Amino acid sequence: MVPVSMPALKPGAVIHGPKAMTDTLLGDFAREIQSRGFKVAGLIQRNGDAGDDCACVMDLIDLGSGEAIRISQDLGAGSNSCRVDPGGIAEAGSRLRASLSGKPDLVVVNKFGGLEKGGGGLSDELLLAMSEGLPVLTSVAGRLIDEWMEFSGGHCDLLRPDEAALWQWWGNQRLYQDLLLGVKDGSVARITRSAHWLLIEGPEACGLARIPRGADQGGRLLEDMAAEGLRHLAGLVNSIDLFEAAVGLAALNAHYNRPGLEVAGGNGLDAFAEEEGRVVAIGSFPDIARRLPNALVVDAQPDAHEYPAAAADWLLPGCAAAVITASTIANRSLPRLLDLARGARVALAGPGTPLTPRLFSYGVEILAGFIVDDPAGMAQCIAEGATPRGFRQFGRQVTLRRLG
């Protein structure tokens, strides 16, 4: 089935005051995105240092090559100012324009300033990137907001100058591609399934995933799927076919949930046992009544003391903490649930939880997942239709926590 694509982003502009420097903020964010495997193009300003004859000397750093492009000229001895070098700006614009043909996942231009306001500087390149529908991130001084709004046609997001605002703009929907970019390819020994669970045995680990309700399992030749390799299977997490998405999640976990991972033990339901505010559980976890007796439980098939799935829309906003089942990754509801729970402490829990810090940037504080230590035993366990309670003799429940 045709995979879903990442949603389009409005151009983002970080608002700053007259003395605020956003170059470091934008540069750090761009390099973090780049380190995860996303394609990043753009230019970040670097001001002159003590080694320069003029303290106001400025370079633009090409995020693709890392090379510096000098964009200011020293006015000479006794001068405390510099003037923009048209040649440097032209070179910067040429490099940026060329990089846009590669359809980067993110385009960063350090600022919309006085030159761009007048139609100069990098204004043409900004407009080209925006017209191509590429995610554009820049900064704008408070005094130029009106000019920026006119330049962008009002189709933009104005952002606070902090890291959290940048990740919020980037969007939780991009966590799927983020997870996929970290996966190394390798052979798949076998795929085992029951009516409710999948197990994929990769080259370094085994991955579990619950098959969503309503998934069509008919006509699926697991041997043929396994022959495609781990990275191909992980890519299925972007499918809107529920069974394929579950295969994709299990493949992700067959990469991330490695036995040698240094993580603590523990059950994810215990994370917020002492929380005094409202706690919401998305998914009717086994033993939740004992471990989180005060939690408001939301489930697709609620019992008499639980809420239907639609209740998440009014229970999650303003809650103190939320425990969300990892099955929401496969049914593609996780990004929306994270948006609803913004500001709350969030744990992603269940045997299908990918144990990777990549998820921390999207609002998750605790990852409570499962590591398989006995692949053969787990495969037999799955084939016989065991529940997660039966998984424990073939692996262990672990937790990974966000630092800070």
C-alpha cells in the first residue's frame, strides 16, 4: 500500500529582540535534525571572533558542506562597522539555491533581515524554498514581523526562541521518519505471529508489536516479507495498512530493543503511581487497576469503568501525566495524542515500545518497553498465542528515561 508522507509545514520564524542571538538556536536544531539522518540545507550566520581584524565580520556557514562564506567587508582601520559583501551574498544564495534541488527535509536561513525586507539578501531563495513546499525555518526581529508577514503572505508560524518551540513546529508526525532513519539494514531470520502479536527476529535483536484491531491478516506470506530485509520492513511503519504498520513497528523494535542496551528494569505503569494530578491511560493495560488505581482509562473497547477512544480529546488536555500504549504507533494515533497531552508527563508503554532517545524530542519522558533475551522461546510463545504476561520468561520489561 502507498505509504503516507510527512505533512507539510508552514514556514517557521523565530521571533527575537534587538540583542537576542538565534543563530546558535537554529544551528543546534539543524545539526540535531541532520544527525538523525534528515537532509538539511541552509545557512547559519557566524560573527567574527578575536582572530578577525574587525569584530563585526560575519560568515555564513553552509549546513551542507560546513564551509564558511564571508558576507561582510572590513571598512578599514579605525572603523567600528562593516558593510555587506555583495559577492558573498551572491555565493551564499547560489549555494542555497543549488541545494534546494535535492528536496531537503529542512531549509534553514539564519534570518529574515533588512536586506530580505527590501527584496535583497536571500529573499529569492527563501521564496523559492517556500514555493516548493519545503519546510523553511528562519528568524525575524520583532520590529520586522509585519514585513515578514507580508513577505510570507501570512502563511507562517511565529515561534518562541527556544528549543521546545522548534520541536513543536517540526511536528510529532515526523517521529515515524525519525525512527526509520535510525535503522540499519540486515537480514530477518523469521516473522512469527499470533492473532494479536508479531515477532520479528533481526540480526541483533527481536522486536514485538501488537496487531491493531481490524487489521487484515489474510494472504500475508511472512516468509516473503522476511526476505525483504529489516530496513524495508521497518519502512512499512509509514503504511496506512494496519497489518503492515504493525510489521513496521516490530521491525523498528528489532533494531532498537537490543539485549545489550543499558536500561533499567521496571514496569511503565509504575512511572506515575505517585502523581497527584489527573493521570490518563490510553489503553486498558493488564493490571492497571492495581498499579494505577486512580487513572482514567481510555480504550477502543471500554468496559463499564473506562472511557471510549473519543474521550481522549477532553481528558488529555491539562492532565498531569499520561501513559500511552505503544500500539498507538501502529494505528497512527500517537502524534495526535502527544499533541493533546502537551505539557504533561508522558510514558509510552508496552512490549511494542521502541527504546530510543529519538522519541524524547516529541514529548515522551519515559519509554517502558521489552527486550527479548530468548528468541526461540519467544517465537514459540507467540506462535502458541501467549499474552504479554507469558512473554516475561523469555525477556524483560525495561524503562528508558529522558535526562533533565
